[in-house]
Amino acid sequence: MAPPAPIDSDTLAALLQHDPAAAFAHVHAAAQAGQVDAQLLLAQLHMEGRGTAQDADAALLWYETAANNGVPMAMNMLGRCHELGQGTMADPTLAAVWYRRAADTGLDWGLYNLANLLATGRGVSQDRAQALALYTRAAQLGHAKSMNLLARHLEDGLEIERDPQAALAWYQRAAEAGDFRGQANYASILLQAGQVDQAVHWLQKALAHGSPAFMAHIVPELAASPHPQVRALVAPSPH
């Protein structure tokens, strides 16, 4: 039997929305036929439970298959499985191995995730200077979270000479690229400069898609702001 023909991304996205089981069946057949992009996607479908039952063990298997077939994002995701213990026991040392392989291909997410381990010394010897170098490379590739962290290093003088203007520029780029922490940090600097309306604009964006941990931190901070427009962002709705 001939392997299934590849589906263009738009058609596949529509199929996943309207008939996820059929999409899963097509992707599964393509993955088994050796299509590496399908192997990566199949792993993600298993991890998210789209078109099939959620199965971290199966996701790990297909990430590993795609990674061994040279797919950089699969290497990164396999590292994430080992870091977080998804489908396997948590093993930051093995996570670092796969993140490094992804980083060696130039993948921005691999650079970022390896940098996180180096910055904290999880699974590798702590090396904050090397972490900064990797964040910088990823930021230059357009990775939003890395832009924010590079800005923080520049703002605080971490492993690099303080440069408030460069920090501001990188925070702005992170904000514009959609990183909620970058949006909040950029807003903070705008508030310090008295640009309240612009700050509120970016805070609204950050609040719209911030993580639970981020929200738990920022909501009390905004509630205590001296600026009424900022306090209004987190004020309880009237009943």
C-alpha cells in the first residue's frame, strides 16, 4: 500500500478542528510510513489528546523516533519530556543531552531550554555566562522568551555590563513578539517613565494570556499601583 500523501498545513488544521479522529488516523499512517514531520505531529497529538486519548508514553516514543530521524523540534520536545517527567521518569541530565542536540542545530527553543538548565544548574554544571550566550543567540533568532531574559540580564547587569537602553529595546521586542513577561516588564519601565497609557496597553495584553503563576504574582502588584488606570485592570467586577 502506498504511503499517505502529505496534507498541507491549512488542510490538516481544518481537519483537526472538524474531524480530529480522521486527522489523527492520517497522521498516524504517515508517521508509520516514515514521514518525519508526521512523526513529530503524531507525538504532539498523543501528548495533547487530540483525535485520540492522551498518552504521554506514546508521545515520548514518537518524539524519540522523530528525534533520532533528525528533527530538531522533536529533539527539543524529547528533552522536555525528560525534564518534566512526561512518559518517563524526570531526568534533567538526559533532558540537557537532548536540548543540546536541538541547540546544536540552531533551534531557538533548544537554545532557550538548554540555557534554562545552565542558568540553574539542573542536569548540568551551572554556567550563567554560557546561559546568557544561548539566550542571546535565541533572542537574535526571534525567540520571545529569550528576548525577555536577555533584557533582564542587561537591566540588572547579570553576567554583562548594565545597559538600560538595550534592556528597554529587548523588552519592547519581547512584548511585541507576544511574551507576557516581556509585556509586563516593558510596561513596568513605561510606568517609570510616566507613560501610563502605553503601560496599560501592554499590561492588558500580559494579563490576557499570563500563566497562573505569573497572575498570582502580578495581580497583587498591580492592585497596589499608585496609578488608578493600572489598579482598574485588576479591580473586582461590580456585582
